[in-house]
Amino acid sequence: MNYEIVWKVLSDLATELKKRGEVLPPNVMKDLRSAKTMIEIIKADPTCTECIPKIESYLDMAESALILHVQEKLGPKTAEEWMRKIETVRKKAYEEEMEAEAKASKFVPGVPRDQSWIRIEITNQTPKEIIENITKETGLSCEIQEDSYALVYGEKERIKEFVRKMAERLRKEKFEE
């Protein structure tokens, strides 16, 4: 996922609060710095899988503290606006990741040459039923593979629509928790 754009929005929020004369808790700036450091590490070494949970943790802690601060100092309406901005950026980052995975390889046996495709790991967050339902909604084909992945293929625009719908569904489920 493109964590840098999420970090940027949180950094912008912290900067805006500082411009208004607000004193931020020290852990917020520490978490943002730590997240940025980990983001740079993962850019240099994309195989560093232990960095991902740390980045997510730092960003989540910074986001929580910043939104709480905004709510206390500037009111719930402003906090809600920032929450929507952050949600939009996270959704965009997820969509970019899904599209990048789809572009990672151009050849898959069994998929017609003129078709685009994406592989999605079947997990608790992305269960087979949801993948199959969204595949049907978007008019795509789906094959469940032996390695617990679903191969979804069809027209490029429909693949993009599929990615958007999956991101929306996952975001909605995470937001409801």
C-alpha cells in the first residue's frame, strides 16, 4: 500500500494544528517520524515485511491522537472532515496497491490475451463469497486457485470497478469495527 500518501495527510493535519497554535502530544510527532522512517526503509527494501505492521501501527496511533485532538479543540465537524479526507486517501492507497498487483504480471495461463486480470488472496477479510459476489456484480469471471487465491479476469474497466468495489466493501467493514 502507498503509506506515504496516508502519512502526508496526517502530516498536513499536524502542520495545520501547529499553525493554529495547538500543542500536539509528543507521541504524535514521534509516531509520524517513525512511520516516515519505516516508509523509507520499505522503499529501499520492499521485501521488509516486518516494516508493514509497524508502519500501520504508527499511522493508526498518530491518526487516533490527531483526530481526538481535533475533536477536542476544533469540534466534531472538523474532526469528521479530516476523518473523511484520511479515509479517502487510505481507499486510494488500497486501490493503487490492487492495481499494481494486477499489473505485476502480464501472463496467466487460461486467461485470454485481451483480458485484464487480478489475483486476490482469499482471507477472512476477503472471503471467497464476497469476491464471487462482486465478480458477478461487475460482470467478470472468477476462478478459485489451489493456493487460496481467486483469479478474477475480464475487461480492464470492469477490473478497475471490481477493485473499487472491493476497496469500498473492505473500508466499510473496517470503519464499522
